[in-house]
Amino acid sequence: MRDDSDRRKTINPSAYLALIEGLTHIFWNKDPFKLYLRGMLKDHSELLARLDFGATKREVSGQLVNLLRANEARYLDVTVALMLDIAAMETFPNLTSQVDGDIMVAKAKAAVEELRRWTAKQQEVIREREAHAVAITEAAKKAQDGRAFAQSHEELKQRFLLMHAAGDPHQRGTAFEGFINELFALYDLEPRASYSLDHEQIDGAFSFNTDHYVLEAKWWKEAIGRRELDVFKANIERKGKNTLGLYVSMSGYSSDALAVYSYSTPFLTMDGSDFMAVLDQRIRLDDLLDRKKRHASQTGHCYLPVSEVLSGSE
């Protein structure tokens, strides 16, 4: 039986937040992430049953930490075991096998080091919950389902607004490419950074609902015309029958370009309005892509304004 002093023990709120970051970054693909949690929580089926593994890794991590923190006395042992296990990690095989493995490993190591710093402080778990009531309240708000996810959204939105104000088009284009990769990674779309093939430069690629997509992203002053979309279509068709495309143009598309791809298209399109709707969290990126894909499949049209999706007219 636990005595009163055990029930008063509390884990520092920042350690919980560090646990979310650690869980989010130590794996890139969902399958090893799920296997790891199922192994660590094998004696707590009630926790596993309440996790929505259809959500992103960050959202699932937030759900788990919220459950652990809400019943801290009951789950103190498994919480500490999770923290210590991640803090002891030195290699990340699921990350090193990715195209941008070096960048991913660096992020994982930073998250693990931060958790390691807190576990060192938490070996003697802090007593007297009352002394940390304010910090615990703040952590509870951040650890609730979706709060960590929403915070990442807000940070990306601020970056997006800064890019709008940038005066150097080349610098903005480079920043935009990194921004897209981080936004797509937030939704577990497994983005790949730009890469080169013979006679061809690819802005990026990602996976969504078992489909593989080639990504082209432009932030020009003028609208994208038919010539650019024709080149993109040809690039997609050289990749294979299971490959689709997503063309991102912050300046929109010319009417003649959209007319050509209004009956049959191998790609979807996004524009600045789409990004603002996602960053304002009026619609999830994966839900928007799903609606665009369904629209393209049903009508053959590459373009679906986010305003029609939000109004329900689509």
C-alpha cells in the first residue's frame, strides 16, 4: 500500500512535455512507434485502449501523457519507466534509414537529451504537489489532447506569415520548402526533401493513404500556367502507375491551366488559401487532402477551393 507521501509525489510538468517530444521524435514511421508503445504499456491495456493510433504521433503522445498525468499516482512507475527508457536511447535505426536521417536523428537526440536532463532531476520524484500547483495546471493544459499539436501549428503559422513578408524570393523559396516538410511531417505524411534524378529536380515527395505523391512547390508573383502543369504531369507519369502529384502554388493558377486539367488529372493542387485554412486550424491537412483526392477522383478536376470544402458546397 502506498503511504500519503507516495500519493503526494509529482513529476515536474516540464518532464511530461519532454516525454511528448521524445515520443514524437524517436520514430519516423507509425508502425515502430505503435510497437514501442504496445511493448512499454503491455501491462496497461486500459491505456492502450484509449489511444487513437489513427492520429499523428504527436497527438497520440499527447493523449498518453494526458492519461498518465491525470492519474499520476497509479501510473507513476510506468511513466518513470518510459522516461528512463527513452532517455537511455543512443541510436535511432528507424530514423537513420530515412532520406533526411541526419536531420531527424539530430532532432531525436535533442529531444532525448532534454528528457535525460529532466530524468536526472526526477530520480527523487518531487514531493509536495501544492508547491508546484501552478506549473502542473499549465502542463495539464498543454498535455491535453491536441494542445501540443496546436502549438506546433501556431509556430508554423508564424513562420508562414514571416515568409510572406520576406523580400528575397530565393530565400523565401528555400524557407518555404523546409516549411512544407515540417507541416507534412506534423501530419505523419513522411515527407522527403528535394532530390535530383537524371535530367530532373524534384521538390519533394510524401505518402498519404497508401499513395505516393511527387511534390512541386512554387512561390511566384504570377499564377502558374498550363506549361508548368504539363511538365509536372509528364514527371508524374514517368514515376509509375501508383504515383500521384501535388502542385503547390502560392500565387494560384491561371484559368486556362485549370481548364485543361478539369476532366482528367494525375495531380491535386493547393494554394495560399489552403495553407491559411490549415494553419488557422479550420481544417486538418490530411482531411483537406482527402477531400481534394475524392473530388479529383469523382470529377477529374485538379482544383478544389478550400472555401467550397468549408462551406459544404463540395
